[in-house]
Amino acid sequence: MHAIVHALSITGSMTWAITWALILGFGLSAVVQAVVRKPTIVRLLGDDRPRTLALATGFGAASSSCSYAAVALARSLFRQGASFTAAMAFEIASTNLVIELGVILALLMGWQFTLAEFVGGPVMIVLLAVLFRLLLRERLLREAREQADRGIAGSMEGHAAMDMSVQRPGSFASRLFSGAGYTSVAHVFVMEWAAIIRDLVIGLLIAGAIAAWVPDQFWHAFFIAGHPLAAKIWGPLIGPVVAIISFVCSIGNVPLAVVLWKGGISFGGVVAFIFADLIIAPILNIYRKYYGPRMALFLLGTFYVTMATAGYVVELVFGGLGLIPSPAQAKIPDQGVSWDYTTWLNIVFLILAAALIVRFARTGGLAMLRMMGGSPDSHEHDHMDA
């Protein structure tokens, strides 16, 4: 019983430490998504030129999602005419280059990890584009499109099919500060939370249990922490593998990343682990449904190579600049709740979240929640102008 209480106390402390950051990140993302319409995104992502991939990366970073919703949305973009490479770049950015991920990494692990994510993410997208240009054959792409057009359900299909942006014309400010803008922000905010809450809770519980029950000596041996050079080579290779079998994706894998970093995985290994939320076992099965088994294997191979390579790049660059913090300074939150800046920020942002939830409930949001797992061909959600 003491061990269970210890694990739950660590989970609770981590949750309290990141609550305000999550609300802030999803709030800012909701503002952007409220005024950027999905047809606009599709129209701009029709090829794999560098400018197009840069736009896909920017749209993805502004459209934060859980990994399941990001994968479903990427297929939706692909079916509507976006290039496959641009859709994959969007998918990567929407889970790995988002505001809330950066803030949480800074809170739990240090600003160096936030910077590493925003450096390594574009590196991974560039590498993926190069690999696709060299290895992706037209026949495989054609098979993937035919399979995608079958519309087989995966996960979060209803959520991906919804366009919750403001439909009324006008400037950015006039649409955002209208009644429809308030409604749209509330709908996006709550739906994004609904999409990630399962993985976030699972990730926090797993991290708390591992932190409490698995001794550091095990991780030191597993990550070859006693041999610095070997650890740096091994870390980016094993990080994605741990992610695949952990079944935790999106922001939910950050608490586990804290445990792995404290346990001795290399800096680049942590980055590769966090990037690998898009190749966990359940998502690989969704790729199989979406694009066929051959494309699923192709995505596993190319994603793994780019994630591991991005980890090595980050390790070399940050190591050369002396920006890698000491794992000895890592501390898993276990102090509980106290009257500090975190508590005050949580109070303020929880009030903001409550206001958005009330607006969501009063404007048809509960019906939307019931549609989250619906058909990928469901009708897009339309907002009223009031």
C-alpha cells in the first residue's frame, strides 16, 4: 500500500506542476485553430516543395493534437489533396512542435530540452522529406492513397473530420473577438483536452509507478550510463524502441521521459524517445488500416531513422555547445501542493478553463464529444455566427 501511495503521490505532483502549462498551451492553440480554416490548410499543402513543408510545419505546430488525432487529421488532409510528405510533416509538427510540449519540458526537465525539441523537430522533418524523395515510390504512394480513400476508421476520426474554425468573414481580430470566436475557441480547447486526456493520465500513472518502483540501477544498466560514449550511441537507438512498447504518446510521454533521463538515458535518447510518439504500437496498427501494411512498414522505418538521427544531431550540437544539463540535477516532482507560483498560476488558468468549458457545454459541445470517435467521412462541424 505504501508503494502505491508513493507512486500516486508522484503522479499527483507531476500533474499539479504541469496543469497551468497545459491550459495555456491548448488555449493558445485553440485561438489559432479558431481562425484558420481546414480548406485553407489543404489548399496550401499540395506538393512537397520546401516552402510547402515549412507551411505544413507551421500549421502543424499551431494545430496541437494528441498523436491519434494528429494521425487521423493527416490522413484527412491527404485524402483532400495535400501531398503525403506535407501531411506527414504536419503530423510530426502537430505533436512535437507545439507550445504546451515546450512549456512542460521546461517545467519538468529544463529549458535545454525545450530548445532541443524545437531544434530536432525541423531536423526530423527535413530528413523525412529527403528519405521520402529518395525512397517513396509512386506505386506505394498510389496503394496508400487507394487504401486511405476507403475511409477505414482508426481513432479520433470524428475529431479529425470536424472543422471548428469561425466560418464568418472578417479580419483575424473581428472573428476571434466575436461570439462565434469565443464559441470556436471553447470548442477547440475542450475537444483537444478530450483527445489527450487518456494518454496524459496513462503517461502520468506509468511515470509515477516506474519512478516509485523501478530502481535507478536498472535504468543505469539498461542505458549503459557507466560508459558515456556507448550511452550516447545507444540512447537515440533505444529511445524510440522504449516509446513503441510503452504505448504512451503525445504529451503523456513527457513524464516518462523525466524518469528515463533521471535513469541515465542520453540527452539525444530522450529527444528521440519523445519524438517517437508517432510510432507506438497502436499507431502503427492505425497506419496499417489507413495506408496498408507496406506503407505502415515504410513509415516505421523512415520515422525511426529520422527520430534516431535527430537525436544524434541534438546530442552532437548541444554537447558541442555545452548545453546538455547534468542528469544528476534531474528531480522527479514529489513535493505535492504548496503555496507558490505554480499554485497561483493553476488557480488562474483553471478559472479560464472553467469559463471555456461552460461556453462549450452551452453551445452544443456535448454532442460534439459523442462524435469524436465517429466516421472519418462525418460532416464538418459548423459554428454559428453568434
